[in-house]
Amino acid sequence: MSPAALKKKALDYHRLPKPGKLSVESSKPCSTPDDLSLSYTPGVAQPVLEIAKNPEKAYDYTNKGNLVAVITDGTAILGLGNRGPLAAKPVMEGKAVLFKQFAGIDVFDIEVNAKTPQDFIKVVEAIAPTFGGINLEDIAAPHCFEIEAALKKKLDIPVFHDDQHGTATIICAGLINALHVQGKTLETAKIVCLGAGAAGIASMKLLVAMGARKANILLVDSKGVVHKDRTNLNSFKKGFARKTALRTLADAMNGADVFVGVSGGNLVSSAMVKSMADRPVVFALANPTPEILPEKACAARSDLIMATGRSDFPNQVNNVLGFPFIFRGALDARAKEITQDMLIAAVYALAELAREPVPASVLKAYKLKKLKFGPDYILPKPFDPRLAERVPQAVAKAAKKGMAAAKRRQV
């Protein structure tokens, strides 16, 4: 499809037959006078009084337990940068559609015109009673770290920054499987991460929590390798600063087992890929243009496993594999937060699912004759119906285990 045809198709999709991608529908009948008296006054007074006595009753009498806020300030919109909160609305509506389609979760999208992180935090804190969970989206680093940390402390519902932890979950699941196929382990792999924003730092933190050695990770930003002699590092980058003489991306990639790119297009050369260790793994996840295109990387190395963020290449690293199901599990468990253990449970559920035989319905949906765990299939497909059961169950189990442990500590 030509760029012009794609533009028209996309704009028509969002405009017709009526603008936008969301609408609100009643879950209760309201077609008779009796319905009206129950839906609003005087019947509505009864749940109001019950909730006033016991706030937990909101989960029984309202949609709070199945309602998530997708909230942004529009400072880092889906590879398009800082375009403002209103321009972010199509993305937030799209996120809402995915929550509903894949996990049956209702969403209100909220675009906040906030001049400072503190302003944003105040807004979210003020509206939080409405929701069972908060999904932060498209907020630029480093403010996203500050915002998430503050809201986690202030709120008693799950707060999840998908650009950090959703991306990290899918990267880790894919990387575990890719290393397995390549006959390598996370504990010994030498990893280069290009991109030191929300996704890069969160992904590296989760990999370390799962067994990767921080001494084997080189973080690279727009100024080169993040090393201990640099004086221009924020506190988040400092956590991955290495004592090393390596300075450039090319230096870092020489002999590396893994490259993870969450940065920009065409930043990796064929020579860099050629310099990597035997049987390398390349995750070039910049959208819409990867750090290196698969055909170029595969021409440089025939022994690599390649993943991108795009659906038109094998091994798409797609956040829709994570956030709907992570929230489904958290909401089902009535979790107060989304913990690292819950994310790790999601990682392993995704990784294990990709190793199982693929249902016929998935082959039909993707017009494939066969699909088998291996170099071109390291992650489940988004329309795999098993995702809706496996991942939420794993997340809920981890949540309940964590809550039980917390109760024991309080006794």
C-alpha cells in the first residue's frame, strides 16, 4: 500500500462512520420508568450509602473493578515525539480498544494538559477513585519515572507505565526464547541496549531481576556508551554506568550476544551486526523504521535471530501481548499494585506459550500453513486465544502470592 493510500485509509477509519474509536454503552436496561428509578433516583441512593460505609463495595456496585484510565500528557507519542495531549487522543483511544478487545476491560482515555510532572500527578491522584487501575502512556523520560513512582506511593490501585514495563515484559519474554534457540543463557549473555529512556532502562532492570548480570550490560544513549566517567547522566542512567574504555555503539556491539534497540531508525550498520558474537540476537524495535532492517541484518549474518516492532516482519515485539492481560490479572486479583513478580510471571507465561503447538485458529487468522517455535517464532501472536487465559492467570497468581506474603509480614 502506498503512503498516500495508507494515510487516506487510516484517516477514513478514524473519521467514519462517526469520529473516533470509542463509545459508551449502558450495561443495565433503562427503557422503562422502573428501570429509570433504579438506575438513577431514588434507587441509586442505596449503593451510594453502601459504598460510603465500605469503599470496597464500589467493586460490587460500580464498574470500578473493570475500569482502567489510560492517561497521557502527550510528550512522547508513539514514535512521534511531543505533540501535546490533544494529538495523543487517537493513540489513547486505540489503547482503549485493545484493552477491550483482548481482555474485556473498559477504559476512559484521559489527556492531561499538565505543565509539570507535579501538575500531572495531582490530576491523576484526584481522579483515581473512579478507576480500578491507571495505565500511564506516552510520557517522556525522565518525567515518566518520577510520575510513576509518585503515583505508586499515593494510590491504592495498580499504576502501570506501559512504555516502561509493558515493553520490558515483551522484550524479556522474546529474549528468553531467542537465547534458548541460540543455545545461550540470560545469565552469561553480553547485552547492548541502544536507548536509555523509559523502555530501555525498564527492560534492562527487568532482565537483571530475571538473572542477567549488570556487568554484562552496556547501555548506549545518543552521546555514546553510558560509562562512569560521564558527567551528564541522570540518576536512572547512572544505575547502568559501567567502568569501561568503550565509547561508541560500534565499540559496544563488538562481541555482543544481544542487541536491544529502543531508539531510532537506521542507527545500526551491517558492520556492527557482523562484529557481534556467534549466533547473535538482534531486537531492532524502533518504529516505524527499525535501527536496522531485517533484510540488511540477515544479509550481514545468517546465524542471527531478528525481532522488530513491526507486524510485517517475523517476531514482532508488540505490547498488546502484555498490558491487557497484565491488567486483567491485576484486576481479577484486586491487586493494589503491579509488582516485579507479576511482570516476571507474565514474561514466563508468554515465553512458555510460544513453545507450545500453535492452534489452527491462529494459523487461519494470520493466513499461515504452519508456525513452530524457532528463529522466526519466539513470541505468541496477538490473536492467540490462549493469551487471555494463561497470562492473566499467571499474573493473578503472583499478585495473590505477593498479597498473602505482605499480610504475613504485617502480623
